[in-house]
Amino acid sequence: MKVDRNPKLEEIKDQLAAHFMAVLPGVIKKEERPFHPHITIANRDMKPNDFLKAWEYFSQKQFKEGFTTNTISLFKLCPEKWIEIAQQSW
């Protein structure tokens, strides 16, 4: 899903990256790729044929929502599942 560019979101991303790199030195590395916020609607468990069906369905949908949060979590993919390794609240 395409997420509209939002300078505040980019600022939060930069602040969180600095925080997690300080809290987890050597675990979290500076990201060199451009920031690209997104929502994932598929995962590695999807079969290629299922992905094509999902793409066909979701490509026709419009999604316009917003949300407020005061906590962001950092997850690490461990064999077979995601594990929360850090959390930041403000």
C-alpha cells in the first residue's frame, strides 16, 4: 500500500533509529536505503498463486485511514515467528 509522504513520520523514524541504535549497539545498524513507509499485506508463508490472488484483490481497493499511537515496537524475525526485541513510548 502506498503511504503518503509525511515529514513527521520521517522524523519519528529518524528518532527511533537513533534510539534503537543507542540501546542495541551492534544489533541495529544505520539504514542506508531511503525511508519507504509501507503496510505489508503478504508474508513469506504465502504461496505464489495466493499472492497473485491477493494482489488482484487489493490492487482494486482504496485504503484511507490514520491512527494515533504512543508506542512503537521493534521486531526481529526469528525462525518461524517475529519476536519483539525493543519498545519505545513517548
